[in-house]
Amino acid sequence: MKLLRASDYKRMPWKNGGGETVEIAVSPDGAGLADFDWRVSMATVATDGPFSVFPGIDRTLSILDGVGMALFIEGRAPERLTQESEPLPFRADALSSATLIDGTITDLNVMTRRGRFIHSVQRVSINGNKVVELKGGTSLVLCHRGDVGIDGTVLGAGDCLLVSNEGAGRRSISGKAQLFFIAIEAI
């Protein structure tokens, strides 16, 4: 298990230059925007506009802060994405754009290289004690709000716990927080 502190995340410009992204974790270590196997990041979106195109990548988007956005994805009906919405998976190489509903938002992006990795994202609220099962592959637990302890490791808001194959299994969680569970598996 590896604790990733919010204060240590890497800040960088969006691929299309339209804003800034905060990289939480990437594989392989040090990979750039063109050669990652998987990537987890957050972005602040302050204006309407197009999404960066990532050929061969699958993406899941979740709203962390702000009211939300209307998302227009090539070949699909428009989607309204808010903090209450389920995380939304889509192809990152489909032309996509967003219109903000009511001001700036922060989103969570999980991206994996199609044909090599798959991923899932789940939003979970914790209030008390809970036991969860982390599967093989790579699991990330992002603490969005609140504080939580996972087998004695304390995560504050914005912190993330990275768990690889050898750390898979049942984990004890306690505290009051909103978490995102991200599972990434090689195929």
C-alpha cells in the first residue's frame, strides 16, 4: 500500500491547453499524456469547451465539486453530470465537449489504455466502520471529503491510497467520508 498525499500531486496543463490537471497517479511511473497505461487525475473546468482527445483510451468522469455539466459525446445522447450522478464511462477518443451548468466544477478522470486495461469507478459514502474487498490488479481509494482510516492509514480530503496485487483483500475502513473506489485490471 502506498499513501499519496494531495500536497504531492503533479500539476500540469491539459493536453489541449484549455486548463490545468492535477495528476494523482499514473502508470508506468513518469509516463506522459501520450504513453500512459492508466492515469487518475482531477481537473478544474472554468469554461465551456471541448475535451482533450486521447486515442485508444477509455475514460470515466465524475463530478467532485460544483453543480455539474452537460456533456456532449459524439454518437451519444447528451448527459447531465452532477455530484449525485454515477461516474460516467466513455471513449476518450470520441469528440466530446461540456457546457457548465452553473459555474466552475472539479472533476475526477480515470483513464485506461483500451485493449490492455479496464477500470471501474464507484462513489461510496462511509459513516462509521465498514469492511471492503479490494480486488487484484491496482486499486485506488480517493478520499474526496472527510477523513478515513484504512487499516490504520489515515487519509484526509484529497489523499489517495494506492493498493497493488499484493495488498488486495479485505480492508477495514472507519471514519466519515466520501470516497471513490477505482479498480484497474490488466486484460
